[in-house]
Amino acid sequence: MVVLLKALASGDTTSAKTDLTKLKTDLAAEEATLAENASTTSSNNLTKDVTSLLKDLTSGDAKAAKTDAATVQADLKAEDASDTSTTKTTSPLETLIDTISTSLSSGSTQGALQALASYLVQNGQGTGSLINTTA
């Protein structure tokens, strides 16, 4: 994900497309572990919606990112509803999306990007440098 953000920030669309494909694969794998009973359609929607959120967030389109965050939250809630286990826990992805949504609601695109950067560092994606969110 860091590589994707760097490619997007530098305008390298070829690398960004490759990195986006890898991100989609990684998100699909993460989604499978979060909700094994979720349907394929639901998993594809979540992957598509998270990808859309990341694109809009990194491009600075706060309005579209806010809409995307709400869509991702709805996707995650739908998956929680389909989870048949008795123990419900909030996934790190749900926490991240909630934080991004809150930041965007308060008008802070930079806060949303910082939440994303923090999530990446905390979850072992901290190699390389992150995009400059103050530019």
C-alpha cells in the first residue's frame, strides 16, 4: 500500500496500476480471513470500495472519499451481520475506516491520510517513505 501511495503521489500511473492490483489481491486475502462466510460478491464489493476510498483520499477528493468511507462501513457492517460466530470484534480495517470517516467528516483530509499512514506503520507496512501529507 505504501508503494501504491508513493506511485500515486509521484504520478507514476504504470506503477500505481501494478501496485493497485497487488493491493486488491492483499485486500481480498485480508477479507477472506475477516469473514470466511462472506459471499464472493461482498468481498469483491469491499475490495472495490476500499480501493475507491484510497484513490479518492490520495487524490485529495474529500467529498468522494467521505462517500466511499460510508460505503466501506456499510460493507463491513454487512459482513459482520453475515458472520455466524458468537464473538464480534472490531477489525483493524473497521477501526481505520471509522477514523478516516471521522476525519473527513470534520473536513480534515490530512487527518484521514495520517490515520492511513499510522495504520500502515502499525501493521507492518512501514518500509519506505510515506507520501507528504502536508504538501
